Amino acid sequence: MSTPETPPLRRLVLIALALSLGAAVSLGITRFAYGLLLPVMRDDLAWSYTLAGGMNTANAAGYLLGALATPWLMRRFGAAAVLLGGALLASLFMAASGFFTAANPLLLQRLLAGVASAFVFVAGGLLAARLGARLPAHAGLLLGLYYGGTGWGIAVSALGVPALLQAAQGVPHGWTWAWWGLALACLVATAVLVWPARLLHKEELSTQASTAQKPDLMPDPLPWRRMLPALAGYTLFGVGYIGYMTFVIALLREQGVGAGAITLFYTLLGLAVVASARIWAGLLQRAQGGGALALLNALLGVATILPALTGAWPVVLASGLLFGAVFLSVVASTTAFVRHNLPQAQWAAGISAFTILFAFGQIVGPTVVGWVADGPGGLARGLVYSAAALWLGAWLAWRQKPLA
């Protein structure tokens, strides 16, 4: 059987950019837009910080359930179908969040949106890894472009949510308009995802047909013990980063930062995520062990602690830019680790393993930071705990050796 011709880099980049809208839906909007809505919803609904953080804990719990189910779903329906189905479900659940004001239904909606976002993110990550395998010399760039798509979702949220809140000023529970606007943005992104999903689905069918001819070849189990430092470091990344993304906008408001400056801060953070694909592509291509995960976790800890130490605007803005330029590259580093160290037959299992532990960390992070923020020291002390988790994760990841 002849080997299909490798597409030119330009075409693979276009496919990766279109595929990156899956990351925009699953994390950029479904997960992180809530940080923009948290302050106004907390004021309107008289929430404590513990309950406000619990909303993202519910989302992370749903993400864990989705991550556990995604490998089976991808085997049953294929990664491309799971990607599109998850994106559509995430859009619907985002819209549903605009129809409730009681805490329990909102917690349920955040849980269900988390399930759907995991479908999208894990399936999209696997498709991006396969895309990178088509041109290994540029695999780091293509992976980074996919994960960097989260930044498009953050930027759209940063620009759209304040405008929708302004338009709904004076309307009871006007923040519901923002949920509906975000759901519409998710639907538009889902429509664009149809193109890369169809292209990659054809390749997936070809791979399945080839595998079906060798039914006796089953992938070996994952080398869990040898991957433990990277897995532990990534779990602590989940604990640490989510506190920043959940509460940093609330902290800036407490520090007296105006609405326009907050929009600028969050938009630049999102654009820095997009740029991170280019910034760290070489590192992701070279690092065979846990070095990339360790370095990026350490930098993220610096970005997280800066707003807790000072409210000086240049420092706060630098924190957002550094955080944006790093945090999704941490996710990409684990996919790169899987690509470098495991056979392709184990990629889905490896990516799912990292995603599941990441979800465990995200469950812990928001509620712990919210509980700390309700006590002495407020949100600033909560971010100190987040930074400490990230630095501990960096130390653990540094101990990860390549899997020979």
C-alpha cells in the first residue's frame, strides 16, 4: 500500500488553526469565560467565594467524568465525531446557564459543560498529535497552534462579555445575556470545526482499517511508574493554574482596576496564549523528558504570585502576559511528552491519563483557593497557595527522565 503524500506545512497549519477552535470552545470559553462573570454573578446572587469557586470545581468534576469517558467514546465513534459532538453539547450547556439563578441548577450546568469540554479537548488533542505526526519536524508548532486556540476563546470572551453586560445594564440578572452570547460564539466555532474534523476523520478511518488487519496487535499498558514525576507535576499544574484563572478578575476588581483595564488585561492574556504556540515550539520539539513541563510550571508560578504581591498596574499586566504565554503550553508539553516517549498506539491512553489527573487537580484548586479567600488575606493569599502548588509541580516534573 502506498504511503500518502505529506501535505505542505502551510496546509497543516491551516488545519491546526481550524482545529484550535475546539480548544477555544472547550477551555477558552466554556471554562475561562466564567472568571469574567464571577464578580457580577457573585454580587447579584450574594455568593461566598467558596461557592463561586465551587462553580469551577463542578466544571472540573465534569471535565474529569468526560475525560474518563472520552477514550471509550473515541474507540466507539472516532475522535472527530467526539470532537464535534462535544462542541455542540458544550454550546447547548453554556446557553442553559443563562436560564437559572439558583445555585444548584447552575452547578449542574457547569458540571455538564465540563463533561462536554473534556470530549472536545481530549479528542482535539489526539487529532492534533496525529496531525503533527504527518510532519514530525514541525510537530511542536502544530501542537502549540491547537492548544493556543484557547487564547482565541479567552480574547473573544474578554471583548464580548463586558459589551454584553453593558447592553444588559438595568435588566434583572443581565449576566444571563453573556451566557447566551458565549453559547452563540461556541456554535460558530463548532461550525468551523466541521472542516478539519471531516479531513481528519478520513485519515482516522484509514488508520482503523489498517489496525483491523492486525487484530492481534494490542498496545502495551502505559508505564505508569516511570511516568509518575510528570503525572504528579501535571496534577499540581491543574491545582495551581485554575485558581488564577478563576479569581484573578475578582482580585483586580478588589484592587480598584477599572472595567476597561480589565478587558485589556484579559484580551492580552488571551492573545499571549495564541502567541505561545510560536514561543515554545522549539522547546516542545526538543524536550524528551519533564524539562519543558518543569520550566513552564515554574514560570507560571511567578506569573500567579505577582498580583498577590502588588497591585501596580505594569506588574499586573506583565503577570497576565506571562501567564497567557505559558499556561496552555504546559498542556501542550504533556502531549509532546506522550509523542516523544510512547508508540502511536498508546497516544490516546497517554493523553487521557494526563487529562484525568489534570482534572483531579482542577477539582481541588478553585474550592481551596475560594475557601482561603473567604478567610484572612483574601484572594491574594489564595493565589500564593496556587503559586506554591505550581512550583512544587515544577520540582516533581524536573525529575522526569525520558522513557528509553
